[in-house]
Amino acid sequence: MDILKKNKKISFNPWIIFFIFSAANYFLSHESLSYMTKGWVAVLGLILPGLILTLVYTNEKNDDLFFAENNDFFSGKWFLLLLASLAVFLRFFHLTDFYLWPGGDEALHGFLAIPLSVQWNWQFFYTVGEHPPLLIWCLAPIFKYFDSPFFNTWFLPAFFSSIAVLAGYWASREIFSKSFSWFFSFLLAFSFWPLYFGRFCHQGLFIPFWEMAGFGLLALFLKTKKTSGKMIVAFGLGLWVGLGSLTFTAWAVVILLFCITVAAIWWYGQRNALIYPALYVLGLLMGLCPFVVAAIHTGYGNHLIDTSSASHYFSSVHEWITHFSYLTSLFWGPIESGASYGPVWGGILNPILSSCFFIGFIELVSRRKEKITLWILAAFFILLLPGLLSSDYVEFNRVIQVMPILLLITALGLQRLAGSLSRDMQWLLIPLLFCSFLFDANHLLKPAVEGPAWKLDFKKESDDENYRAYQIFEDEYSKNGPGLIFPDFMPLTHGHTIHVTTYHFNAALNPKLKTVQPKWAGLMVNVHYQPFLERRFPGSVWKTVSLVPQGQGGSVVGIIPVNANDIATFNCWKQVHQYFYEQNLLAENMYNDPKKYQSVLEHFSEGYPLMKGDPFLESCFGEWVTQFHWPKDHQQNILLMKYAIQSGYPCAHLYFKLGEYLFLDGRLAEAKSAFEKAMSCHPNQTEAGDWLQTTNQMMAQNKGK
């Protein structure tokens, strides 16, 4: 551990600068100011004071922040146990209804896990993002043995967020003092980002735990004296780091950091012991084997290229704003709104903790010749690389691996504040940390509740049409038991939330219900299908679930009694729905693979015989298949849509879609005819009128062509 020790004495009194930083961070985070004004606030309130401090430090009594015991106030075991229990409680508080409805990504992961719960396979990469499989593999048994879709979705993030706190404390205590470790663990337990990521079912949920357990193993390696024990830990560390490739794409930079760290330890401290890095590399290669083999077998990297500057999809201005937003989001929020899995009120760190981070960062800069300081600064940059190299948009799970280093630097700032207080005045840290927690609790609750956060009035209604459809299906289930629900007849743009949330009472999908005799069937379809299906099923009840009509019309939900006359129809629909389900699974995994995409397109026609003779199924098939695009032009889409109209239900939205494809191919006269037919349908909730007006204007410019 000697290689971590500092080499010189540097310190400063931080409280005045803390209040200056806090005021500046508050205005940058929570006040609606112009970019010019924010620039001046940043210069005068952060940059200038920070530069001055780095130039005029004076030595004081407190000279060892990482290893000094600056306070005994929070060190009691019972106190630590109480805080650990509270941390777990906060993560499982309102587990199944903290957020009213799963997000699209969360539902997608459940959608991919459900077939594994029925029949296992070893598919490695999933979705357009080419995600590794660990989350899907972990969700599969949960969906198999538990019937609550909301528990199934949100248990894993709460669990791994909880044990990340324990892993973080262990790793910190292996390296740093009890005082410093307490501050670090407090931030892991009660600050916004660790609490927030514990509410979303995404591959990134594994990384903080996996990463901090790796840091703990690294510290254990440094502390172990016995050769045999050191060899075992070196191999175990490599294996653990390699197996992290099963978690999420961003783990690649964590591997890079650990490899650089192990190489530096060997070079500067144990150059005569080559066996340790060799064992680390051996373990690493063994852990990486599944990823490497899968990447060679199926191909890998298309998504990484598509989201980076190498794709050339995005303007240079957009790219630079995205790069910079990953940094500004840590403290004040993104430059442009809409960061995915990111802050919704200010930055990841609240103004208090942002100020502590900058104090800690100044301390690191002043100690830049120390090995541990160089490692922390390098780690911060390396772990941010996935965000800094992304060009499409801000998605915070790409940089979740920087969380431990971000909080470590923040804890360093807190340690500096604590070190400047006498021991009988350290109770003043309690109101400071409590205010920080209130900031973050408000931030966490803001998107989840109605009105002030302190009232804990969790949202009970949503404008999401899928949520409203689920309420109808769930109400029918509570009255009449499981039913036949057909969510996969809808195009992919509707997502998979209905599929996942109704799976436990959907006799059309769930093999556990194969002996059930359903009394009802449920459909969620485009509103323009309703008149046709109402005539076909006279006893059906239909409800609108779209509050505002969309471009192709909104959606409706139909509850259809299952009677003897319709048994054959619904048996056919079950078979066809299974086909759509399988095609949806293929579709979610093919977009970044041109060969697989082309193969799927070529085999679509094989499913048509299942639809033949049923006008609803023929329309659904045409609508579903035409959401994909064939090479060169839209001719195939046009032919399929025409056939869907002729053999199926001639609905307004199908004519509208046909008109769109014709318009995109420059066949304006035919597009005009399609839009006119859409407008003549009843009902018609499409935007055909607007498109017809645009088409007429273009035809006038082109002299009627």
C-alpha cells in the first residue's frame, strides 16, 4: 500500500470557497439564466476562485485526506448499520409503484427475458445496442417464478444498488481511512445518482457493484503479503474484470482502467514479480472468452459506430453539444434537455455536492505528482470516454462507471471540510449532509409524484396509451380471470409494455395458463379498426386509450367475450400471434446486422399463409411488414400495403400509410389518390388532409406530376 501514500503536505481552509461554489452551482443548476449569464457565473464563481486557490495554497494542520481519521462522530458500528438499513429501505421503498409505468427499454428487457423463462438459449448479444446478456439471463428466472411484472422489472436494480453500497464501503476501507470511507459510503447510500439508477431496469445496473467489487479485489491484492494468496487474488481480479463484459457495453473502459492500473503497479512496485500480471491477464482472458467468442461468431460493433462520430449521422455542432453535455450533466444538467437516465432537475450532483467535488478536484490538482492522484484523475477521464465519444444523444448509463470516481472526489471535498473543523464542531456536518439528502430526495421524487415531493403523493394516472390499455386489461382480469391478449399484432413503435405487464394473465402467451378456458379476449389496435371489429364481434366493448389522436390515429382497446362461435377464430389468432411474437423477437435483434436484416425480410412471406382468409390478420400483417424498408425504394412497401387494403380492412390509416410511401417515392398523383381515400373513410383521424395539401402544392410546382 505504500505506493498510494502522498509525498508532500498541501492543504487549505475550504469553507469560504465552499459557499462561493455552492451559490454558483445553484444558479447554474436551478435558475433560468441565459447562456451568457451562466458563463459569467461559471467564470466568476467557479473557474476564477479555483484557479486562484491552486496558485496560493498555504499549508495547514490537515495534510492527509485519504488516510487521516478526521472525525469519530459517525464511526460507531450501530450507526453504520442503521445507515446501511436506511439505504436498503430507500431503494425498496414503493418498489412496484415508485414509477407508474416501465420505460420502453425496461419493457424490452422483460420482453426478451420472457422466452428464456420458457425455453433457455445462449444468445449473447441483444437489441440494436448489442447488449451483453447478463440482465436478460437474470430476469428470465424472475419472470418464470414471480407473477408481478413490476416487481420482476424493478427488483434487480434495487438489489444491485443496495449491495453496491456494501461493496463500495468494503473497497474504500481496504484502501482509505474509516473517516474517508464513511463519507464515500454516505454518498453511495444517499446521493441522487446511486438512488436513481436503482430505479431502472437497464444493463448499467450491474456496473457500480461490479466495479467497486473489482476495486476491493485490487486493494486486497495490494495488501496481501503471502505469495500464494497474492497469486490467487491476481487471478481472481482478472477473472472478475473479464466477466464484467457480461454486464454492459461501457464495461470496456473499466477493463482498460484495470489493465493500466495492474501494469502501473507492476512497473512501479513489483517489476520483479511478473507472475502477478501474468495471472491477472490469464484470468482476464478466461473471463472475456464468452464475449470474444460471441463477437467473432455473430459480429459486433455496429452500434458503437452508429452512435459515434464515425457514423457521420450527426452535425459537428450536435456532436460537440452531446460531448459537452455528458460533462455539464454531472454538475448542472445537459446543455440540451432530454438526457436519458440522467438528471431532470439540475445535475447529477446537487449544488452542495458539486461544490465538494470541485474542492476535492482542486486538492487533487495540487497533489498531481502523487501516484494515487494521477490514478484518480486518469480514471475519471477514462471512465467518461463512452460519453465523450458518443455523438447521438446523452444516455447516462454509458457513463455510470464514472460514478465511484465522481463520488470519491466528492468525498475528498467533504473530508477537507471535515478536517477544517475541530472535533467538537463536526456535528455541523449533519445539517450539511441532511440538506444535501433533501436536495437529492426532491430530485429523485420530482418525476414520480404529483405536487411537492414531501407529500409523497405518487402518480396514479398517466397519459401513456399503453398504461391506460393495461388498466382495462387488468380490470377485466380481476373480474373474469386470465384472457387472450394479442399485443404483438401492433407495430414495434408501440413497444412491449403491454406484452410484459399482461404476461402473467395472458393465456395467449403464458404456458402456465394453457389449461385455462379464457372467458374474454383483449385487443389494442388502431382506432380505425374499431368499426370493422365491432361488426365482427357484436358483444365487444371498446374504449379509447389515446388522449390525443396521433398522425395515424390513436388506439383503442377492445374486450371481446369468448363464446363457442368464435373459438376457432381465437385459436387461429393465438397461432398467428405466436408468429408475430417470434418476428418481434427477431426484429429487436436485427437492426444493426445487415445480413440478418435482409434474411428476415426475405422470409416474411413464409408467414402469410397463416393470415390468409382473415381480413383483420391480413391488415395487421401488411401493416406490420411494411414498417421495415427494402433496399433502393419503397416499392415493396407499396405493394404490401395495397394488398393489406384489398384483402383486409380498408382503413383510413392504411390508405394514409400507402400515401406516405408513394409520396416518398415521388409518385405524387398516386399519393394524392391514397390521401383522398383516407379522408373519405369513416372514421378518419389521420393527417391525410395536411399531406394532401402538401402533395397538391408540390404537384402545382411540378405541373401536375
